[in-house]
Amino acid sequence: MTDPRTARLRAAWRFLVTPSLGRSVLALLTVALVVLTAAQISTVVMSRRAAEFHQIVDHSEEIRLRARDVLNLLIDAETGQRGYILTGRADHLAVHHQAVEEIPQALDVLTALTRDEPAQAQRVADLRRFTTDRLEVLRQGVAHYEAGRPGVAVEIVRTGRGAELMEAMRLQIAAIDAAEARHLIEGRRETEAAARNTVRANFAAAVGILLLGGASLFLIRRYVVDMQRSREIVARMNEGLEAKVRERTAALTTANEEIQRFAYIVSHDLRAPLVNVMGYTAELEGAGAVVDRQLAAIEAAAPQLVDAEAVTVVREEMPEAIGFIRASTAKMDRLIKAILNLSRQGRRHLVVESLDVTAMVRQIADSVAHQVNAADGRIDVAELPEIESDRIALEQVFGNLIDNAVKYLDPARPGRIAVTGEDLPDGRVAFAVSDNGRGVSPSDHERIFELFRRAGRQDRQGEGLGLAFVRNNVRRLGGTISIESELGKGSTFHLELPKRLIIEEGDSP
């Protein structure tokens, strides 16, 4: 038994290697799917690039913002220190101290943001060093002023060391800002390039899909056109074929009718000389009786005049010859009657009616029950499907088959005959007539359905016409008949008939 998966794989392989519209459309759809997948991948890549660029933008803006925060805090610290030294007001000193406290935290945040970028990390480290130096200068100025040495504090401011450190810090912050600006420009360029590539890929995919769609439509249109042409050709061929079928059917019907008329005429005409032969045979028999009486009278009156050879001819050879003539003419008479019956059956119109096949077959079985009982047998008739067909023809079919089964039962064992039936899924019915009789040799399975042909031992009366009648009737009923048999084991005749016989108008019944 073939594995279903193996069968499916073989079917798929045959589909792939066999040129067809389905395979072409499948190939185009596969290419279209690949193009769409590529476009989707490009879109996904572009989306990821855009997300990465947004992260870079946010990161760079955060670095630039924190760098400016450090610078602003330094400016606040410096401004507060100078205001305190120049005015001595405590509010200026508070601004200074607040800025000094916030600067380390701002530097830590900036250090964390630039940890993964060595160049920026180095710039932040330099910025931290400059900031430390600048805060120290500011602390010294405040300390001298608080110690009552304002002149020294002012002198520290005037030295310009603080300005130098502030300028160095501004340069570092500018370098940090410039580096982040370059990162933004590079990221923007990469994102724009990715976007352009994505647009190109999507455009190419759209063009490819349009081309593939056009190719598919072209193939389908060509297939439809070819199908239409094929249908037109088939329709024209069917018209011609139907005409030829009608013509040949009419010719066959005419020939069949002529054969039936010929058979009827021939068999009818043969009966005339056969009747004459039978009549003259009777006259010969009567003449023989007269001669025999005359011979007996001569034997009584003058025995010496009687020739022994004449006695043998009159009393032995003539009756034997007349007996042979009678047997031959009787057989010929039966054959002629059979041909006449066959001819009449071919001319009879079929009448369709609903039939209770079970009741019909059981009635036939009852009619031969005495013969079956004599053979110590029985006939079993199952529930059979009802059909719409010709009653007379079907009765003849089952009657012949059951008679045939009874005739050839094996006397060596009790006879068993069974008739069964079932509905088939195609609107037909199947019947079977089985027996355990002599059986038929496989070489004779077809021969037994031929006219005047018999098989096996010829120890039963018959002319070889019963099964020929059966096949003829079964064919007229739109069915088939076959035999399954083995010598010494019995036979089964299988019938298949339509559930409802349809007789088309104009058919020769």
C-alpha cells in the first residue's frame, strides 16, 4: 500500500515537471511572493535604520544638552564669584555655591553618556580636568575675599587664568558638540540612503508585480482563448460525431430489423418443407405398417415366398430410419421455434414500470420448487432492490438463470441456489444468481452465451438458447451479464442493470 505522503510528493513532482497553466501561474506567484518579501525586508531594514537614527539623534542631543549644562553651570559659578567679590552680596555667593554643587553631577551624566565613544570620553575627561582647575581658581578668590583680602581676590581674577580655563572648556564643549553634529549628519545620510534604497526597492517590486500580474493575465487570457477554441473544435467534432452516431445507429437498427425479418421469414419458410417432411414421414410410417401387415399375411399363407432380407428391411431398418427422421425433424422444429421466439423478442416494445423484484423472483422460485425439492435442494431469495424496467424481459432473465441453475445442480450434494442484490452508487443495481452445481470451465465462460452453444456434458435436454436469450434481454434493458464459475464448485451469474430504464424516443425496442 502506497504511503499517502509519498503519493502526495509524487503528485507534486508530476505537477512541477509537467508544463501547464497552473505551473506557470504558480511560478509567477512564487516570484511575486519573493519580490514582495524582498520589499518587506527592505522596509523592515529601513524602519530599523530609522529607529536607530532616532536613538542616535536622541543620544547626541542628550550629550550636547548635558555639555551645555556643564558650561552654563560654570558660567553661573564664575558670575556668582565675581558678583560676590565686587559687591560682597551674599546672594551672589549662593548662586556660586549652587552651581559648584551641581557641576560634578552634570559631569558624571556626561561621562556616562560618552562611555561607549572613546574620543568623546577623552574630551569629557579633559573637560572634567579643566573644570576642576577652574573651580579651584574660583574657590581661591572666594576664600581670599572671605579672609578680608579683597585685593588678592581681585588680583586672582585679573591674572586671566580663569579666562584661559573657561576658553579651554568652551573649546572642549564645542568639540563635543561638533562630534555629535557629525554623528547626526552621518546617521542622517545613512538613513536617507536607506530610505532611497527602500523606495527604489519598493518601486522595483511594484514594477515587478505589475509585470508579473500582466504576465499572469496574458497566460490566463491565452489559456481561456485556447480553451474556447478547443471547446469550439470539440463542439464541431461532437456535432459531426453525433451525426455519425445517429447515422450508424440508424443503419444498425435497419440492419438489425432486416436480420430479424430475415430470421422470421427464413424460420417461417423452413417450417413449410419441415411440415412436409414430417407429413411424408407419417405416410412412410403408415406405408411401412401396411407392408408389414401384407408381409405377415404372406408369411402365414406361403412362408417359402418371404425373403429374409425383405423382413429385415421392413421390420427393422425402415422403422429405425423413420425414427431418426422423426428425431431430426423434431429437433429442427424446436430450433426453428427458438429462432422465431428470438426474432419476436427483438421486435417487442419494452414497457417500463416499477417492479418488486423480490416478489417476482420468489414467484419464479416457487414455480420450480418441485424440481429443487427432488434434488434435495432449496432456493434462497434475499431482499432485492426495486427497479423500473420491463417486467416480461426481467422475468425471462431470472427465469432462465434459475432454470439453468436447477438443471445443472450436482446430484452428489444438496442443491443450494441463492439470489441476492444491492444498490450501486452510480444509479445502477447489481444482482447475483449463485448455485453449487457442476460449474463451468473458464474456457467456456463466454461460449455459453452464444446461440446453439453448450458446455460440459450434454446429458440435459436443451438447444443452447437459454443464456443467449438472457444476454439479449439484459442488453436491451441497458445492462451487462457475466459469469464467475469453477468446475465442480458452482457458478454465479452477475447482473448489472440501470435503476430506471430510459427508453429514448426513436430507439428501436
